[in-house]
Amino acid sequence: MKVDPAPAITEEVAAAAEANARAQSEGLAAVSPRLYNQDLAPTKREGRKWTSYSIFTLWANDVHSLGNYAFAIGLFALGLGGWQILLALGVGAVLLFLLLNLSGYMGVKTGIPFPVMSRISFGIHGAQIAAILRGGVAIVWFGVQTYLASVVFRVLLIAVFPGLASLDADNILGLSTLGWFAFISLWIVQVVIVSYGMEMIRKYEAFAGPVILFTFAALAIWMLIEAGGSIAFTTDQSLSGAEMWVAIFGGGALWVAIYGTFVLNFCDFTRSAVSKQAVTRGNFWGIPINMMLFGAIVVVLAGAQFTINGTIITSPADIVQTIPSTFLLVLACLSLLILTIAVNLMANFVAPVYMLANLFPKYLNFRKAGIISAVIGLVILPWNLYNNPVVIVYFLGGLGAVLGPLFGVVMADYWLIRRSRVNVPDLYTENPSGAYFYRRGYNTKAIAALIPSSLIAILIAFIPYLSAAAPFSWFFGAGIAALVYYFIADRDRTFEDVSGEPIAVSSVH
């Protein structure tokens, strides 16, 4: 009789088996290979490498993204002057500093990524809802941001090799031949970086941060010189009175909403931070201080261009294309490419990688999940999605509106209900007596708080009659979800604080 060979044991399953042996020796619950692998495991406290500088460079890159510049310059176009833009960004920066500290401290204490963190509130299986919502949005934006970077790359290539312009005139599935070359080139660069894991991402962000700060500071100084040392601090249609204040606080609220995705999975990065103090210092220099520098650059760029010819730019890329020197144009384009890759890695690549690893922990590690995530970001032909307002506004906007309620549930559960007491080993067990098994792995009360608050946030964001409240939809959703969950959550449980060190892995593996 023929005997079928035993199924191959993957590295991920072997890691779970090893962790289970360590857990059993400590008298802890059994570790399930459906919930644990080396990338989902908690990180050991010893050997963590993310310092305050590492955290700062995350924000040095992300705050200065082209999308953020377009948003802030849009405030100038709406009629806000220099000090009003700085105030709007300042309001958003203070709120973000507080929210990111709350989210970041969770990662430092537990050493776990966001999909595993979500198991605390939603259950060991219900956490897939939170992970898919966060990761699904990120995959699409990864493709879109790579496409936008490829547009800059095309400008660079044509500037250096004018003969390539002929390759930019055809159309293959929505992109020219040169467009495909630029997109695939940048796609490969990002896949290579991610394939080396979070440590390589840390190193890339540390390299890119100073480059970006120097580039935009130099661009602002050049524009100030071009404008003769004098800039316009307002347009001809500046706002005043109540309308001005609504725009200021609305701008601050939207600034927070832009980071609604990142405040959710900030623990993906801080799980490797050396201490809470490192997170606080990195956030302080990277959020309020760096954002004020960002605001000053926005005011100079927009005001200088308005002084020069009375027009309002939509992005720093508009200025870069006017640089008269080919050499300086190439340097500026390279800096924008470095920036966009840095932003994409941190904001749109890490989350879906952990999402996929959480969905298939027995088969996917960080590298495999990264490749699959990148392939999805390619096959959806993101440039076609970006050019479709329905997709961008309603699909991605709708999913984005849900992230506020998701944040509200997670924060209320962790900080208000549990008071930061977490049994980390139980996050990896399918034992029905485990702290996060709830009902068949789902916390129905968390889901019950999420659904109505999400619907309210979506309605506020999209119903024209509620347009005045639309900038605050993230806060409405987060606040309502937190309140609902706070009042319906089960308080009869005993919340234990158990370290995950017995089943932890090195933060660099």
C-alpha cells in the first residue's frame, strides 16, 4: 500500500511549535500555528533598535509627503493666510502627538503588531476585520503612490534623456511604455527593501529623513530668493470671522484624519522601540516641531509663487518642474522619489504585510506577504483607480471613515476598560478558556460598537447636508465608537497583565 508523504512543515509552523514548547514549560496556554509566526510574535525587549531618531525620521518623511503638501497648500487656496495655516496645522499636530503616543505606548509594552493588537478588542478571529480594513486601504494606496512617484520618475528620465519622450506617447492598459518602465522600476525597488524586513525599512527611513528635510528647506529658500525676499501671506480672497475659524479647526481635524490610518498601526513600528521615552521624544520632534517647519515651508512655497505670478501651486512638484538647471531638476526629482518610497513603505506597505501574515500565519512570513501585497498593488492597475473619482472618494473614503470607529474601540478597550493590562500569550491561543476567545474567537460587543459608529461616520462624510461636519467625521466616528463600547463592554472579566517574553522573538530576525 502506498503511503502519502507527511505534509511539509513550514518555517512558520516550526516557529509556532517552538514557541508552544516554551509556553508549555512556563505553564502558559498552548500556542496555535493559526495565530503565531515569527512576524506576529511579540518582540523581546532586549535588542530593540528603534530609537527616538528612528521615530523622528518616520515623521520627517511622512509629514513632508507630496499629498500633505497638496492638502496644506489647498488651505492657502481656500483663503487661509500664513498664521492661520500654521494654527490649523498646530491644532492637528497637538492632537496627533497625543493620539500617537497612546497608540505607540501599546506597541512598546506588548511588542505586538496591529493585527495581533486588535485581538485584544475583537477576539483572536474577529481581529481579521480590523486588519483587513486597515490593510485593504493601504494596498490600494501603495499602488497609487507608486504610480504618482513614477510620474516624477518619467519627468526625470525625459529631462536627462529627451529621446525617451517618444516612449511616453503610447498607451498600454492606461500607461505609456515609459510609464510602465518607471512604475515597474520603483515597484521593484520597494519590494527589495521590504524583503529585508523592518530593520531595512528603519535604515531606509533614517537615510531618507535628512535628505527630504534638506531638499524642501532648499526649495523654500530658492523660491524666497526668486520672489525677491517677499511673499504673499494671503490671497485676494482671504477668509475672516466665523468662516475663518471653521476653516482653521476643520483643517486641523482633516490633518488628524489624514493620519487616521497611521494612528491605528503605529504599534507596528513602536513594538521595536527601545522605550516609551524614545517614542515620546521621536513624536515630539517629528510631529509638533517638524509640522511647524512643514507649515513654514508651505507658506513660503505658496506665498512666493503667488507673489511671482499670482497663481497657487498644487504641489511642490509644480515648482520642481520649473527649475531651470537640468542637474538641479534631477536632484530634486531624485529627492521626491526617495520621499515617496519612504512614505509608501511606512504608510502603505507594512500594514498589508502584517494583514496577510495574520490571515495566513502558517504559510506567510514578512517577505512572502510583502511580495503578495506588492503584486496585488500592481494587478489592480492603480492609475486607473486614481483617475476614477468614484473609487477614490467613495470606496477608499468610505473605508477611511471606518478607521476612526476602529481606533475608538481599540483605544477605549485598551486604556479605559483594561487599563493597559494585557495577557500577551493568550493572544496566540485557540483555547476556549483564553482571555481573547470570547464567542468562537469574536467579541460581538466590539463589532456591535463598530458597525453603527462606522455608518454614522460614513453618513457625516458623504451626505451633502452634513458637509459642515464632514471634516470632523473621523472624530465623530472614533468618539461614538469609544462611548458605545465603553458602556456595553463586559466588565465582569478579570484582566491579567502577563508578559509575552516567554514566546517573544528578537526584534531583528
